[in-house]
Amino acid sequence: MTRGDRESLIRKTAAGAVRGARDGEVLSWKGIPFAAAPTGNRRFRRPQPPAPWHELRDATAFGAMAPQHVLKSMDVDPSVPLSEDCLTVNVWAPAGAAAPAGAPGGAGASGAAGRPVMVWIHGGGYFAGSTAQRFYDATTLAAEGDVVVVTVNYRLGILGFVDFSSLNRATGESFGHGFDANVGLRDQIAGLTWVQQNIAAFGGDPGNVTLFGESAGGASVIALMASPLTAGLFHRAIAQSAPVTSVYGRERAATVAHRFLDIVGIEPGDAHRLRELDPFDLVDAGAELVHEVSGSVPGTLAMAPVIDDEVVPEYPLTAFREGHVPRLPLIIGTNRDESSFFKLMRSPLLPITSEKIEQMFAEIAADNPGAPGFDEAGARITSAYPSYPRRRTPAEVSRDAGFRMPSIWLAEAHSRNAPTWMYRFDHATPLLKVTGIGATHAAELAYVFGSFAPRGRDIVFGLGGRPEALRVAGRMRGRWIAFARGEAPELSAGADPDAAGSDDVVPWPPYDPETRPTLIIDREERVEHDPDGEIREAWGPEILAFR
């Protein structure tokens, strides 16, 4: 019998005690409420503390997913319910992370400080996703890295990322008593607050928290770095494939809110009736809003963070450029073939045809009348792609508009004030290469979490390539783990020694605006200085303000 077999599965949180489960040398607790159910009068409002429970609570199953249309690509157990009562966290900890003796929730066995903590914000375009997705199983990450991993559910879509606060005056309700802005981000902040208050009971160190996320989760990480409400809640960050410029102003947010009222047939003065609608009717109407907004203004999102007075008082990219964010270490990067996923899924979120690309640039010019360089920006930028508009170049332009260029601009800004590392994920299995999907959006998730499907069940290895992918994953995960420990993102001693030996280590210098070193994560890692520099120069810094 190992020490992990003897270790208690009970932990005490501020709201009550929970019993988890054991999987080998990793313990887990799932579906722990960090806020009250955001239903009834709490819908569209900032999260409130959970009601305490007095009986031991089972924490062996994921909590409910936020209301949404569940995508086939999500790979989530169909038994996981959907409900507005979705504000829960999950915790994975290596066996022995919390002392088995004494009262549940004692100091970690590794000392008062405990293990490093990694808090994950999932993606999904702000309208889909769940911590219950297979990709986010943190068993391997916790075991290899000797870290405590927390994943956070938050409100999505209409319920989380459409700002109705502009209607407070029309309904006679004051701010804070009618509609709050950015309630999805507020949920994430409440999850981080829960970590500060409770993670020591699970063996984690609340003074050593790394916030990381992908896609909308990665952009949330950036927004939270720029938020004055997150001071001290985390200490370093990783933003994977983050659309960091998809944050919108008050006027545009009000326009979207009014358009949604039109869709559901509610007058602005009766906006309180939104709390009476079935949440899944809101989801259906939200899908119409997504297609309408992304179709009429390519490259923009209907649902996303907005500028407000408390959570996001200025555009994150502006805050980074002006040095208004804490000087926290940051890893940021994108995938080489981000847009192929959106093409495969026929998603409206990215423009992937030359017609939509031209429309996108026309909208940019219209949004910036008279601004130097904007009228000819489209022609200048597309001319930097030699094959445009043939082959896959429209999708490449869209990839760079949505992900690559904003990440570069942010890395450039933050690197002037804090340690910053930039990467590009290029690895693809033989099947993904043959099909033209490549290193698509979200392809790196299984590498970071070590969550590949069991042998014989993962379609991406249909033409082989599993051993190579595991080696690449071991190197990448080792860097993420080292970073979470407060080290430079070289390979961690906790990484799988069979996946990456010391001879495989490629020095990864911090990013700087002059040489722009970028780690290329592929079969063999390498560092390139200013990859695709001609394209970067063609985009130019003035395009920062295109939304």
C-alpha cells in the first residue's frame, strides 16, 4: 500500500467539506461550487458566494456545463448535464500534496508553501466549452509536474458575454442592481478568489499561481492580467491562441444588446424579462446573434469581453502597451494552422474566403475614416502573402488577424516591462498533415495536458505518429511545468525522461522587440528570430486599433 492509498480524500473548503477520488498517484475533486447558482435574480449579475453545506459533499463527478449547443468536437461525456448552476471548479493534486494526518485541509506535506498551482480557463469562443472536456483531464499534468491543477467553469454566451448593463437606465435599475458587465470574466475572478481561499487545503500554494488558458480562455487570461480586480490572484500567465483584440467598446456592446432584444422580441424598458426566459431559448437566440454579427462584420465576435468601469476599464492591448498591467511573467503563442479548424467546423467566427477577407478590411477602413494607412491596409497586407487569394492564403490572413498578429503585438508590448516568451506550435501527426488540417486551433491541448485518447481510440493517430507526439508533448509540458514553478521555461525535471532528454533542450530566450526569438514547437524544436517577418511588417502597428 502506497502513501497515496492511505491518504484521506476529504478536504475542507470555506463552504464545506468534499470527498474526492483517487486515480493512481493523483487525487481529484470535481464539481466544487465556487459561487451560488446564477439563476433567477442572479442571472446577468456578478457571482455571489455559494451557500455553505453541512454534510460531506461528493466531489467525484464534473459539475454541469453552462447552457450551450454542445459541439461534436468537444469530446465530453454525454452524462454531464447542462444547467445555469454551472459555477464549479475541479482540482487535481499529486498524492501526498496535502498531509493525511490531522484535520482535512491541513498544510501541504511539502511544507507550508505547498505545490505550485496551475489554474485553467477553457476556450470555446465565449459561447461553448466545459471543464469536463477530455482534453482538460489534468491527471498527467499534476502527476508529472508535481503541481496542483484547477479548472474553472464560467458562464457562456448570452448569459456570460453579452453586456446588458447599458439597459439599466432604460429599466430604471442602477448598476449592480440590474445588469452587470462581463459576468463571465467575473466568474473567472471568483474562481481565482476561491483558489486563494481554499487551495492550501488541497496542497497548493496560493502564493504561486499560474493562470493559463486557450482561445477564448487565453484571451480571458490577457483580459484578467489587465483587470484591476485581479491583483494578487495569480503570479504568472500562459495565453495559448488568444484572440486578444476581441474586446469591444461600450457603444458596440450596447448595439449588440439591443439587437439581441430585437431577436427575442423584448423592448429595452422590459429587459428584466430576460430573466424569465428559458436559458436554452437564450442559447438558441444567441446562435442567431453569433451568425448575424460574424456574417455582417467578419472577424468580430458577438459575445466577448467589453470595456466597463470595473473589470476591463481599457482595451487590454492598450493597457499592455501603456504598461498599466502587473509585470507578471508571460508565455504567449499561437498554432501554425489555427484557421483550418474553423474551416473544418464551418464556423462563422473566422473569415476564410477572399470575399470575407476583403469585407473585413473594408470594415476596418470604415471604422477608421481618414486615418492614414487604413484605406490601403488590405492591399498592403494581402500582398505580403505570395499566393493570395489562391490556395489557403485567405485562411492564413484570417489566422494572422485573429490570433498571430495580436499575440505578437502583445508580446512586443509586455516584453518591454516583464519577462515574456513567445512560441509557435507547428507539430501535426501524419494524418493531420495529409488531410491539410495541420497544427490547427486547439491541437496543442492534448500535448499540454497529456490527455491523448488511449491507444487505438485517438483518430489523429490513424496514420501513426503517436511516439513522436508523446515526445513533443513531454518537452512542451516540461516547459509549462518549469514556468509554473517560477523557473525559465526550459525542460522541467518533472517531465517524462523518455519524452525528452537533456540533449533535446533548446535554449528559449525571452522575447524582445528587436530580435523577436520564437520557439517553434515541432518534431525538433528550434528558435527562429522574427518568423514571417515580412508579413508582420506588412500588418504594421497602426492596425492595432482596427476594432
